[in-house]
Amino acid sequence: MFQTRKREAGEGLRVAIVGATGAVGEVLLGILEERQLPIETLLPLASHRSVGRTVSFRGNEIEVQEAKPEAFDGLDIVFFAATGSLSKELAPEAAKRGAIAIDKSSTWRMDDRVPLVVPEINPEALDAHEGIIASPNCTTIGVVMALEPIRRVAGLEYVVITTLQATSGAGKPGVDELEAQVTAIREGREPKAEVFAAPIAYNTVPLCETFRPEDGYTTEEVKLLYETRKILGPTHSGGDVDVHMTCVRVPVPVGHAATMLIQTERTISPEAAREALAAFPGIEVVDDIATNLFPTQRDVVGRDEVLVGRIRRDLTSDRIALWQVSDNLRKGAATNSVQIVEALIERGLV
């Protein structure tokens, strides 16, 4: 049975961030300040290459230390915002020492012993955690946030999803490659593609991560399928939702978008779908065709809400179509991780 460290009454949390100097780690630091989590001690950790650098938190410069097992002694929460290899090696070590590991990598998401949590949707999954909790893929979070309100009203049978994913989904190197390619094209040079499979500047690339030779889908697409099923659980007549997905990289720095065609178990009107979405925590409906009002990736940067628009009925069936956008670095990564800790506190689990 997992046991957390016993805290004294009024004592704040002792928190570490593994990957504190990375893109998600930097955003995480800011969100921890914004949401005023009751933190007494913050310990930034990273691989040996980043040891000695500093990060800013609550007006203080804190030196980064090496992420190794003994660093987790006496901690309550360890955020993993680094590589999957680090979380695979060190998350069990953190849990062994009584800390709860909140992991953003794909390492633990499909492990049956590890809850995969979006707090607005399935906070009850936290009750059975054994020291490691997984935060879903940045694409999956926005998608399930838009699907869940409709599932609760009308059930879900089948969803066709095409994502349009920002370059920051591949980390800082992805954003840097976009900027370098834009500069190269403007200067008349051939853009070099290293992070992505083809030039991303002024282009779209229908490959996120790598292809699976056995079926032609990408690893990112398969994550979207199985993570959606794990988070939502049985959605209609006791069965898992069927998901067909195509993931596309687009030349924007921040913001993942998705267009979805949704077959519900029970017919739902666009008006009822719009009402269900607007009432759901963390969702904002931006949808008025009379004024050309719809959400874009620029609109969502720096925001935690998932924006939904273009809600309409399919012209050839009773399916519902919609468009969803979210900040992949905030709700898609750092914010969701912090919300998991807030839900743990609310449920008396830390």
C-alpha cells in the first residue's frame, strides 16, 4: 500500500520538478506560481547537463540539481517533465521514497496500475494510485475535454479526428526548427528538416512522431486512440469508443487543434451539444457564425481553457462536428499536472 510522507498541520508541500529547465518545466514553474499551490520547498532537478543552472520561482533564483534517487527523500510531489527514459528510471524511485510522481511522458500512461487523469473528467481514478500518476498526451487532453460533455449527454460510439499540432509538441527544438526554416526561406536558402520529417515552415507534415510499419499509423495517433479509451472508459452500451485519427504537424509554435466528427449513441442537436460544452468546467465555447467567431491557435496561447467552436450537424447523417483548440504546453501538459495535485489535495490524498 502506497504511503505518502506525513505532513504536520499547516505544513506546505515539498515539490520537485524533473526537467525544470525544459519547455514544459518552464511553463510548469509559472503555473505553480499562478495557481498558488501551497508549496513550502521547490527543488528543480534535471539531467547532469543542466546541473548548476538556475530557475526563477517566486522571485528567487534556485540552482538546478541532478535528478537521482536520493534527491527524492522527504518530498511530497515530483513532477516529471523530462524524457521518458528519466521517468521510467526515476518515477518508481520517487514513489518508493513516499513521493507522488506526476509524469508527463508516455512511459506510464497505458500501465494498468497507473491512473491516466484529466481532473475535470476522471478525478476518482486518483483514489487507486500506487505512487505514480500519468498525465495524458497534449493532444489527447484537448480531445477528451471536448468529447466528455457530449458523452455524458448522448454517449459516444465513433469519432473521426484530424489534429493540427504545434511545433512545440516536439519541444523547444521543434519551435527552433520552424523559426530557422522561416529565416532560411526568406533568405532564399533551402530549409533543413531535422526535427520533423519534412520542412515545416509554410507547410504541413502528416507525421507526428514515427510510423508503425505494421499498420501505417503513427505512434502519436495510436496514443490518441488508446489514451482516449482509458480516460473515458466505456462510452456506449458498455463498449469503448472507436476512434479514427490522423495527426498533422502545422507551422505554428503553440496550440494544438482538432476537427472531430462524432457519432453519438443518442441523437443530439448542435444546440444541445453547445449547451453541454458551455456548462463543462475548463471548456469555453467560441462559436458565432454571424460574426465569424471561432477559436484559433493564436487565441488559446497562454490560456488553460479548451476552446470549442464550429459546432454543427453533419449534412449527411445525425453526427455532430466540432473544432477544438488548446494550449499544448499549459492544459496539454503543465496545467493538467498541477490540477492533478490540486485534485489530490481536495481528495485528501496528499
